[in-house]
Amino acid sequence: MRSVIEFFWQFLLGITSAVGFAALIVGGVAFGIGCAVCGCGYTWRRWRRRALGRPPEK
């Protein structure tokens, strides 16, 4: 009986770890893509123009 409980405990720990690790990877990728999009010069200039109320450049 003890080995069954140990198996289920390790199984639960493994599943929880796998889900947590996957969430960490997905969150890191989303954060990196967000930084790349918001950090590029075109997006930054466009956002600043809109925030300051300037008309778009032609």
C-alpha cells in the first residue's frame, strides 16, 4: 500500500511540475515577444505620437 501512495504522490508531483514548467516557458515566450514588439522603434514612435496627440507622419 505504501508503494501505491508513493507512486501517486510522485505522479502528482510530476504532473504539477510539468504544468508549472510549461506555464513558465509560455509566460517567458509571451513576455519576450511583448518586449520585442513594444521595444521596436516603429511601435515606440507610433505609440508616442498617439499619446501626445500628434498627427501620423506621411
